[in-house]
Amino acid sequence: MAGRRTDEPSSGDEAFLAWLESVPDARTRFEQATTELERHQQLVQRLSAVRAAAAADFYDEGDSLETIAQRLGVSRARVHQLVQEGRSRRPKPTTTRRRSRKEQEK
């Protein structure tokens, strides 16, 4: 997988954690940690949605669940979950009811 390494926090994260751990006031440490946890949880939710949408896109482009599973290094069942999640988050198309042939002839 190309791109940024994800197996370790960025130096900015490490610096923030080092600072937070050194804050003497327990209340401040708690509040700051809570704020950062909430922010990161929101990011995790968005990242999960992006992953699920990508899996759904692979499937909609014609890849089999097995092919996607092998490509992503997850189980076929997990790919199925991701595809379902990705599809469920897509905006619903706004379609109008198609008129029947009889209605069109009137």
C-alpha cells in the first residue's frame, strides 16, 4: 500500500501526547484527552466511511468479493460488510416514477 505510514503516530501526535502527559493538572489532562478522543473518533468514523465506499466502488466496478478480499487483505465476509455499508451511505437517487405506455399515449 502506497502513501503515508500508518503503523506509528506522526511526530505531531507524539509531541502532543508528550506535552499532554507532562501537564501537571489532572483536570486539564483529562479535558484535553477527552477533546482529542472525540475529535479522533469523528475522524475514525469518516475514514471508515471512505473505506466502505471504496470497497463498494470496487464491487460495483465488477470485482468479486473474493478478489477484493485478496486485494485488501481482509475476509470475504468483511468485504461484504464493507460493500453493504458503503452502499447504504450513498445518497439515494431522486427518481421520478416512469409513466406507463398507456399514460404516455393519453
